[in-house]
Amino acid sequence: MSDLSTKEAFELYENGKHRRYNLLFSVNGGAFAIAKLLTGEAGNAGVVLGKLTLSELSIGMTLFTVVMIADIYAFGDKMRKNHLPGAFALVGKIVLLLLGVLVCAAWLLVGFGSGT
């Protein structure tokens, strides 16, 4: 399997998972806050910053979220296969994928919602 003890592998898994989820939520949360501050009223799909529109920002953040979900999934799967057979089981995969779907849906609503 590996040269890591179970304790070391678990710490590596938890730290890596925490860092990845933290990056996912920090970037998305910051982008949501900036989008809100720069666009003003709800339903105003104008320019966010420079020539960047709210719909372009939402597409970019949706793609970022998809890439981060894929990275977290790959990390968890690799840790399960190489170090911790009991880690990143079906429930963890479902939670990760549902979080990704929800965040992507939120961004698409921000960029393309009806605004009402």
C-alpha cells in the first residue's frame, strides 16, 4: 500500500481535504460578495468590473467550481486507493457532487436567472 502509517495517512487526507474545500468555498464566497458589491441591485446583469459581465463571471466561477470538485474527487479517490481504503466512501462522493451541483446552479442563477 504505502509507507505511511494509518495515522499519517489520515492526517494527510484530512489536511488535504480541508485545504481543498477551504479554497473552493473561499473563492466562491469571495466572488459572490464581490459580484454583489459591484453590481448593486438584484437583477442588474450589467458590467461587474472593467468589461467583465455578471454572466461571464458566473460562467468562470462555474468552471472553477467544476475543476475544484474534480480535484477534490481525484484527491479523495487517490487517497482511498493508495492509503486509506475506508476513506472517501459513497456518502463522501455524494456530498461532494451535490455541493458542486448546488454551487454551480447558484452561479448560473446569478448570471442567467430571471432577476425577479
